[in-house]
Amino acid sequence: QVQLVESGGGLVQAGGSLRLSCAASGRTSGSFAMGWFRQAPGKEREFVAAIRWSNGNTAAANSMKGRFTISRDNAKNTVYLQMNSLKPEDTAVYYCVATYGSVLYFPSEYDYWGQGTQVTVSS
């Protein structure tokens, strides 16, 4: 079992930055990966980024490349999402996720989900 605890959401003005954190407890070896999805009101969950624990390989949604960066701290079992140049359309609940699977882009591939943290970007 893996448990995920998120932190770092909040309210920020457009153009500002936020860093989300997610600490994992449980086995992080093998093909373990962590990432982030987001869901805005009335919209489907959207892949943001993911990182493979063993080698640090990352994947990110094209629309967020250059603004969002995912990283990890293996010693702390923590993944981070640095979000810069935030836009009002980035407003959503951001979910930390984890998987031992090989596919990273679809929510159905993730067995473990955090409780979600609200990010609100004002214009």
C-alpha cells in the first residue's frame, strides 16, 4: 500500500508561482512512479506530469512544458511540482498519484491517489 499526502496549494495571482509537494509512504522501488493530475470544475481529470522513481525520467503534458517542472527527493520519498507563470486556466484541484505500472498518461493507470489540493489562480 502507498499513502500520499499533498501540500502546497493555495491562491495566487496570474503570473505567480506555487510549489506542490507530495510525500509517499510505502514501497517506492521497482517501476514506481509518481505524478500529478488536475481537475477543473466541469472538466475531466488531466495529466500534468510524472516521474519514474528509479531513474528520474519525466513525462509532462505539452501544454504545461516550460511552466511546470516535476522533481523528486528520493531520501524524503517526496515529489514536487513547481508551477511558474500560472494562468487562471490552471485553476483546478491537483491530485498526487502513484503507480507501479508502465503507462503514465492515463488516470486509470494509477492505483494510488492523494486527497487533492486546490490551486486557484486569480486574474
